[in-house]
Amino acid sequence: MLTFNDCLSLSDLTEEEVVAISEHERCADIVAAEIGHALLQSEQGITKLKRFILDDIAHARALGYRRKTAWLEEVYRRFDATHPPHQPAA
């Protein structure tokens, strides 16, 4: 039987990224790890994951959750740094 930590390790995502996906998709963290891993396989999927996190930031900001907004902004910065936009070959 696989544990959440096993699935997290296989997902190539951080726990924070999985939590952000889970909140956005309103699903269990283990399901979010699977969704995230699948989306990491393409440039369009990575763009979709960034949109998930940005949506979470906007929602937290709209509700006045400053700490959560700041936390999600940091999650986004780290995710964007490790998954930069695709650069076409020169």
C-alpha cells in the first residue's frame, strides 16, 4: 500500500504545492498529488498548475487572509522558479 508520502515523492511536487492543488480542486491531498504529477508532464499542464495557485492567491486575498496569501505567493514563486516558462530554441 502506498502512503501519502510515497505518492508525494513520486509526484515531483512539494507538499505545499500539493496542498494548493488540493484546495483549488477541492480534493484529497493524495488525489491532488496524482493530478499535479499528471499536469507536470506538459507545458500546458504546468501553466494550468500555475493558474491553480494564482486562483488560490486571488481567493485568499479576496477573503482578507493575509498570511495565507503570503504563503501561497511563496509557493507560487518557488513553483515558477522550478518550472520556468518554456523558452523556444534559438
